[in-house]
Amino acid sequence: MSEQTLIKVVDLSRYYGPTLAVDHISFEIKRGNITGLLGPNGAGKSTTMKMITGNLAPSSGSIEINGVDLLDHPKQAKEKLGYLPEYPPVYKDQTVDEYLGFCAAINNIPKSHRRKSIEMAKARCGLEKVGRKLIGLLSKGYQQRLGIAQAIIHEPEVVVLDEPTVGLDPLQIREIRELIKELGENHSVLLSSHILSEIQALCNHIHIINEGRLVYSQELKKEHSADESQTLVCEFKHPPALEEFKKRTGATDVSAFNNIFKVNFTTQSDIRDKIVRSSLDGNWGMLQLFIEQESLEHTFVKLTMEQHELS
């Protein structure tokens, strides 16, 4: 898959009067990535989204959409963008087909190709059976699907989704998540949410914004590399002395507190089998053995609370 950069944000800021709502944010998003923009309410997520989609002018900084400067060439840049605001921009007195026909027209899709584009968007978003229904009679989930359909009808390279599952029931959330995952295979998707589980379920990169500043950026790895350090947590009913634990297991980087031992290791030097055998031989009574992972929730709370305390 190409590593082409489709969104490039450099030193982006926005003032509302004397208030600095977005403070010199910079990041890039490559093709095929679903990137989550995470932060508490009022952190600056929606303001950032609006600037990236050309709906709000930045006070300073630059935005490029697939190499096109959004400020210098807004029309050309927006042609490469699809945008779903927090509340879908639908007209409830139109049918689904009428609305998508209108969206095709305003996105300058030639008349000869509009029907094909409409059918494509409906198929991708699971709307084939509701084309003739009034939008106002659709469920919230279907209206959200329609909002995504209007965002992709012109087959943009970049899709921006602001709180795409807000107000949906669990089944609808699951369906929308699957749709977003499919979009992420061929587009660059920027997803805004304050729901941590949403970000973890969908994204392979995250950016955390707090009080207008980008405070954390990280790839969400599904697997650890062979040389990446991890922490193993062991709990025993009859814990050995620290030196005995090290001698029997061969572990070197170990800390112990009461009956819990923490061992730093890499996949290449995985000693879990040795620990299990040593526990059996030494009658340590192993109660649990697991790899410690700092949750996204812990990272989020830590960063946002630390910045709040410093401000």
C-alpha cells in the first residue's frame, strides 16, 4: 500500500477573539490509515476538523490535501475531500435517491455518471433498499449511513468523520464501524471522537488534543515487534525471594512487591515458559501471568489531567 501523505497539517492555529482554541497543531495522515482525533469536550477537535475541511479559516498555519494547499486552492483541495459533520447534513423531506442526486450535482459529477455514483454510494453504505424512502422516516443509523454516503459519493481520497456514531444504538454502532473500516482500505480517514472504545476499535493512529494543543501522537499497534520491550506481571500464592526468582527463571530486569513480580522482556527473550516451569518446580502457586498494557484510557486521562493541573 502506498505511503502517500493525503493530509498534511502544519502549525495550525485558530483564535476566537482573544481565545486560542487550536494551538499550533501539526500532523500527517497517509493513504490507507484511519486516524483518530481524540480529546475531551471543548478540546478543539471540531474546530480542527472544520479547518481541515475548509469550513473554517485558520488564524495561521497550512493544510494540504493530497499535495494541494487548501488555502491557496480551496476548490481543488475540497474536491479530494468528503466530510461528515457531527450532525448529518440531510434534507428530511427528500428521498434518499433525491438527496444523493443533489449531492452528486454539487460535487460536479457529470450527469452521465451520477446514477452510477449514487448506486455505488448506496451499495457501500447499505442503502440499496431505502432509495425511495423519505429521509425523515429513516432511523438514526440509516441517516448516519446516508451522511457517510454523501461524503464518499464523489470518491474522495480523504474522508473526515466528526463523531460518526453519536446517538446510535449498539447494533448501529457496530454497522457504522464496519463501514468505516472498509473506507479505511482505500481512503485516508480522519475520525473525531471522545469515545475511547471507538478509537481503539477503528484506528491505527491516534492524536490526542487537549486545550487546543496536540499532546500525544501514537500508532496503535496490534502486535509487538520482536525486539520491543514488554512487561510481564506474575502473581504467586507462595512468592519466592527476588534472587531465587531471578536464578530459576533467568530474568534480569525484575521488580517485586509482596506477591507480584514485574519482568521486562522482549519477544526474542520470552521467558514465560521458564517462569511457569519454575513456579511448578518451586511450588510458588502461580495465580496469574499476563502482559501489562497501558490502556488508551489510562494514557488519555493521564495526559489531559496533567495538562489541566499545570494550567
